[in-house]
Amino acid sequence: MEFKEILAISGMPGLYKYVAQSTKGIIVESLADGHRMNASATSRVSALSEISMFTEGEDIALADVFTRMYEYNSGKEGLSHKESADKMKAYFAEVLPEYDRERVHVSDIKKALSWYNILVAAGLKEFKLPEQPTAEEE
């Protein structure tokens, strides 16, 4: 399983792995229980590799945030997304001190913590983005 295959589907809890294209959308597999289902073409599907977080400087890819969390937690699951808002903010400030405190809401931190813990529990150890082709390769 690669980070680029991991999807979040609006209105559905958890994370999903892309399996295949279907006539009515895409087939995905839940990382939590391995259950396969069809995500319709009208569903809002987001690849985690395309999501980034606001910082005081340039935005940082979610993959890089997860890499920092993985290093901070020594490869273990992090803080629960069910902790208090103050605890989550303090934890996030330690992992990503430059995050934009005005534009990154507690709900964003909660989602990042939840997703990170799901990925670690599923055995993902590397959060690499797909390689971008250089101008010479194109």
C-alpha cells in the first residue's frame, strides 16, 4: 500500500485504499476493516497526497506532516483525536510549530490525528508523495 492510493471520502468516516475503477465510480477498500465498496462518481473523493496544511510560510503537504508525526511518535500511534482541543493544539504545535494557528482549525487537527492513527494502525510506515517529473523528463 502506498500513500498515493489512500483516499478520504466526504461524508464517510475513515480512510480508504483505491482498488479499481468501476462503471459507476471507483472501488475502495476500508483501511479499518478491509470491507470493499463502490464510491459513486458523485462522491467527493480526495487523495491524501493532494492535501496540504496551512503554515506561516508555504503550505506543507499532509504527507510531510505525517512524516513529522511518525518521527515524533517513534513510529507509533499519536495523540487520540478524542482528546481536548487544548491538548490537540499543544501536540500539533510541538510536531509542526509553524502551522498557521488562525487558518488551521481544531477540526483540521482532529482529522489529521485521526487519519495518521488509522494509517499507522494499517501498517503504513512511509508517507511519500508521488515523484513529480522534472522539466527534463517531460
